[in-house]
Amino acid sequence: MTISNMDRLEKILDGLGPGMESMPISVRELISWFGAERRGYMVAYKIRKALEALGVTTKPDFDSVPLDSKIILYAPTQEEITQQDTLENADNPVSETGSVPEASECESSPQKELISGAVSEPAFRVSRLEAANVNLITVKPDSSLNEAITLMLRHDYSQLPVMTNERDVKGVISWESITPKLILANSQSTFVRDYMKPHREINSVDSIFSALPRIVEYSYVLVRAPDQRISGIITTTDLSTQFKQLSEPFLLLSEIENHIRKIIDGKFTKEELISIVNPSDSERAIDSVADLTFGEYIRLFEDPSLWLKTNLKVDKKTFTKELDKVRIIRNDVMHFDPDGISEDDHELLHHFVRFIHTIQSLSINQTIK
């Protein structure tokens, strides 16, 4: 962590006494102070250690909400610190006799420092989805049907929560609940309460994977936050967008790697492939081009004599430089960061796929001629 990061944090915390809160900042802003665009596990670990050193936390936890959500820095009171210490001590194992070691025992056998650094939250919580943290468009039971229909048309929604306040849900009104009553039952009512159905909800702290079946079954679910507010609504469309963001880079990288293997397939001897294997892993068996690592593909293309055997007509320096950018993105993707990759990196992968498609199509045309 650089000095400027600590200075920035200390400036915000200046005059922040126990039990006090800072002005809201976005998660994106916080992690940018550490030179990051996403919350990879090492980024989150460094930020958490910095906050711990300053004696503050964030509300809500910066690693449990979307990147653009607002958080505040909070200085806990001595009572809260004592309560937390009590909870942590309760989790510590006791000796075989069931007693806590004497102080003299601890002094005579100093403890070794234990290494940490695991992610604070292993599960992908519902709260991480943008749709779980939004300003909801709602109607009241006594609102007019015309108002509900107008709001759904205006915002292109399939349903609206029917609520009396931010915590009290009476039901949901949707095209599915409106149409049968108007057409089949010939309803004459003009009030929302006569067209609503029971709502479905999940908790923001639920794992997204445990919530998936309910979202798929009902096409939507309302999200209830720890303070009991209804903080969002997640639809199958939201799920599709989220999983596209997370899964598409894997598919693009897989296609790129398959194209690279196709380019070098059947053009090199086993000895030539072994020659570019990472020296620290020289015992690894190489029986196929698929046995090479991504870094070794780059090393192969960087070798002038091996490059000639690929018969590629593009510039070697440019090709390997762009392929190395793909390698860096690949390393990030393989860390399974729930924030996904940046838009620029996403676009770079798309461009490289189109680029390598063009290279291969030109090579095929040359072979035919």
C-alpha cells in the first residue's frame, strides 16, 4: 500500500471518533486508492489489513455489495471492540484438560505468527448483484391499476412490488396477474390490490446458488436486506446478464487457446516443444500441444526459428505482445473474481478472437491457392 493511500484514508478519518461514520464513498472509489479496478482476493486482503490498522470497518462490508454501492467508514466503540474480542476468544480452542493455558505457559513458548490471506467471504452472496441494491419502483395496494400499468410500461418491467413502506410487502402485480382477471374474469376493479399475487423473496446474505432455483421458478424474487428493507428485485434477465459477465471470458479464452493449439498443431517435434517448457517444470510430460501452458505458447512464438515454422504472415512482435495481454487477463479470470473483468479487458478478448479468426481464414485461403 502506498503512502498516498494511507494519507487518503487518514484524511477521511480525521476527527472520526468512536461510533462515528464518514461521508459515503463508493466501493469503486475505495479500491481505486489501492490501484485496483476490481476486488480480487489480494486487493480485498490489502484493503482489509489497512482498515484494520486504522481501527475502522466499512458499513456495509465493502466486499459484499456491488462496486458502485455506497459504503461508509465506521470507527467502532470500545464496547463493540470488546464484544468482537469476546466472540473471537469464544472460538479459540482450549487445552486438552478443557482449561485456558496459564500466562506463564504462553510466555515460555511464544506463538509463531500464522499466515492469513484467504478471502473473507467465500460464497457469492445475493448482495453482490447490482439488482439486489436498487431504488425500487413500487405501488401501494390502493394505487390505481392504470398507475401500475403505466409504470410497468415506462420502465419495461414485468412486475412491480406492492408495498406500504420499504419493509412491508403486500404482494406483487404483474402482467401475468392482470391479464386473466381483465380478460377471463372481466374484472371491473381499478385498484392494484385486486390484481396482486403473493410475492416471493430471498435474503441478501443467501448464496446466489442456493437462490437460483427460486429465481428460475418464479422469474423474479424480492431481496430482503439484513435491516429488513426490501433492497432490490432480481429477475431471470438479471441472472442472465450476471452469468454472461462471469462466464463469457472463460469461453473467449477457451476459444483463443484452441485456436493457438490449431496454429501450432503438427508443426513441431516433441524435442522442439520440450525446449520451450518452463525450466522449473522440466519434468512435465509433453505428448501434445495441449500439454503446453499459455506462457509456453508465447515463448514458442517469441523464438525466431520456431515462429517461421508456424507460417504466420503477421508481425511476430505485435502478435506476441497482444497474446501476452491475453495471458494477463487469463490469470485474472482464473482467480474467479466475482466482479468479473473490466470492460476494456472484455473488449480486448473479443478483438483478439476476431483477429485470430482473420489470421486463420487467410492462412486457409493461402493453402488452397
